[in-house]
Amino acid sequence: MSVAEQSIAGAEARGHGFMASSVGRKVVMAGTGIILFGFVTVHMIGNTQAYMGAETFNAYAKFLHSMLHGGGIWIFRAVLLAATGLHIWSAVTLTLDNRAARPVGYRAQQNVASTWASRTMRWSGVILAAFIVYHLMHLTIGNAHPNFDHANPYANFVNGFKVPAAAGFYIVAQLCLGLHMWHGVWSVTQTLGLSHPRYDSLRRNFATGLTVLVVGVNITYPLAVLTGFIR
Amino acid sequence: MSKHLNLTLHVWRQKNATCDGKFVEYPAENISPDMSFLEMLDIVNEGLIRKGEDPITFDHDCREGICGTCSMVINGRPHGPKERTTTCQLHMRSFKDGESITLEPWRAEAFPVLKDLMVDRGALDRIIAAGGFVSVPTGSAQDANALPIPKENAELAMDAAACIGCGACVAACPNASAMLFLSAKVSQLSLLPQGQPERYTRVRDMVAQMDAEEFGTCTNHGECEIACPKGIKMENIARMNRDFIKASLTYRPAVAGGGGAG
């Protein structure tokens, strides 16, 4: 045991700032989590235009690239990159702290209240990070796409999902997103202190509802292409 | 008359804080289902002493569920399988004849094992010493109801104050986090008028001490709430987080010479 552990001192004396504290980093994770699940929700809603045909979908893509004279998309990208970076930074540092806090485990640990989703947050998070890199290479940059055409996002969407392995990875990633969001959205309310007995069932239901909606709709995109519903 | 039980114990034996430990198997024979869990261990220990062996060391004191001294993880659950029950209040009728029972100490970097099932929980005391108090003069008692307190707040503060500081929340948490303990100690004061003057320095100071003690952090699993023998709710953690956020946004760094009124 180190000397620091044996001594008693307050935040001021320790120079223990917000970003260094465990609760502060959890607030960072929750705040960036709101940005990220807000983004995936809007992303899901925008993509429903794939069901309205090539013209509507391509016009939507053009709008995204031209809003605020083309600067809008870069503001979005900067915010998302910063949020993702901070989210991963807080996750990694907190995970390392948590591992160090229990160096010797139990022989017979029983999980009673935790869920499979809550226990696999680190794994679902890592898979999502890998998926985001692939997704950007696949449908934004195009270097992981069989025949990418910058002028025709709709064709990229359809041709991309015609490859069963690619569509499969998207579906797996969406299931991971579901696990991650279901525990994450509820956790946000707890970490930010948004708890009140009157709204306790509401915040669970909100997490479940938003997760089912986002993941449910997102999974239909690769399935619709594979089944030939979107051509 | 109920049938007596024969059990097999797998107990963590560790000579001292620096030695490596290991599991050792002991039979617990002819155990009355009306015994408490600690009485069962007393019987096993008497047998060990009679054979000239070192008895199993475990923490215990009041044996009526209010002191928070007894600990140990029983078959993977702190204080055993019954909810809202400390180890001393757990009875052998909760077990079946022939059952194997695994006994382990609280596992956390902040709780070093001293011997067998006994750990040092001084880290929790140091968290209290860092801020879990009110600095008011305790002169003669003032008139009843001189300080108006909403009944609901009094009840919630009392619920939080039910924490006996046993550390089961830390033991149950997959991250060995002390957030449920900390939040109970913060809430019992922040809900009452006497706790207000130090409300926002207290929460920052106690979190700083918790981090220095190398407890883990909350990932909202909820294992602590189920393991707590006193039914402390996770709502306290949310309240503590709320106070911590407000404290972090509004605290004023101390200035040399401080204050202007002097």
C-alpha cells in the first residue's frame, strides 16, 4: 500500500481535479455518450431515405455535404471525433483503474444484478470502434468498397451491402451497438444524477425503446439489400 | 426436529498480509440448521483447535446485524445468498445437506487481506475522515423542530444512514468500487440542513480520498444494491454524482491569505 493511501487529504490538497477524478471521467463518458447516441439516432433517421429511392437519398447526401457552404459536415466530424476520442480515453483509463482495483478475483463470483450487456461494455465498445473505422473506409472514404463512386452514395450503399460478409459485419456491429446503447443510455442518466423514483422505470424504458428503434431500423438496411427489397 | 447438516467448506487460508494464500477443504459436520453462519464456523474452529491446527480467522463483533464487522464472500456473494442479511444473521437453514460452500475474503486492492477471511477496511474510515462529517459545535440540544426538515428528507437521510460500512458493496462490485458506501455517507448529510455548509467541499474531498485509496469506479451494474445488507439504494449514487458535478462546476480554489473579512 502506498503512502498516499494511508494519508487523509481533500481534493484541494491532492490537486485532484475534475478530469483526474473517477467521477469526473465518468461524467465525460456520459456527456460524450449523449453526443454519440444522439448522432446514431439522427444517422438512422436520415438513412430511412434509402427506402425513398436513389434520387432522395443522393439529394440528402448532397445536402449534408453542402450545408453551411460545406462547413457543416466538418463541424459535425470535428465534434464526433472529439467525442469519440474522449469517450475512448475515459473508457480506457477507467477500465485500467477498475482492473487495478481488483487484482485478485473470486473463485465463485455470482452475478446477481448485472446484465450481459453491462458486463460486455468493454467488448462491445472495442468492436464498435473497429466497426466505425471499417464503416468510414467502406462508405465514406471508399477504399474498403468494391466499386466506390463519390457521386452516387445510393449505388455505394446498395453495392456495398450486396457483399454478404460486409452486410454480416454490419449486422453484428448493430447488435453490439444495441448492447452498448441499452446499458449506456441508462448509465448516462445514473452518472449525471438524473434519478428520481417517479422516473426510474421511464429511464429504463427510454434506453430500451431508443435501442430497439435505432438497432431495429439500422439492421433493415443490409437485410433490405440482401433480400433485394432495395435495389 | 430438523435434520442436522453435513457440509464441505472451501476456505481461503492466508497466514498474513504478505504470504500467498490457498483454498483448504474442511468438513463441517452435524450442523444444526438453527445455527448462524458464524456459529457454524465457531464449531469448525473448535474442531481445528482441538486438533492443534490454526483456526480460521474471520471478522465478527455484535452478531446481531448492526455493527458491520462480519464480512466474507459466501459462494460468490458477500454475506451469502439472502438479501438484506449480514453473515452473522444468515442461518444454516439457508443451506442444503451435503452442500459445498466456498468462503473468500472481500477482494479489493483497497482491502488488503490481513489473515484468512479478515481484511483491512481502514480505507473506508479514511474516506469518512476526508469529509464525512459536519463541523458544528455540539453544545446542548436545541429545541425540537427549531430546524424544519421535510419528512421525506429525514426518511431518505435515515435510509442512507443505515449503512453499516461493512464493505459488501465493494466486495460485490465487479470493479471493487466504493461508490455505494460513499454515496450513502454523502447523502445522509447532504439531505439535512446540518450538512449544507460543507455539502460541496465534502463530496469532492471524499471522492478524492476514494480515488487515492484505489477503489474502482461505478459502471452501473447494480451488484452493490443487491449485496447491501441494509438496502442502500443506487439512487444515492445518482444524488452523489449530482452533488459532485455541481461542486466541480462551482468550487472556488483557496487563495493564500483567504477571505476578506478578517
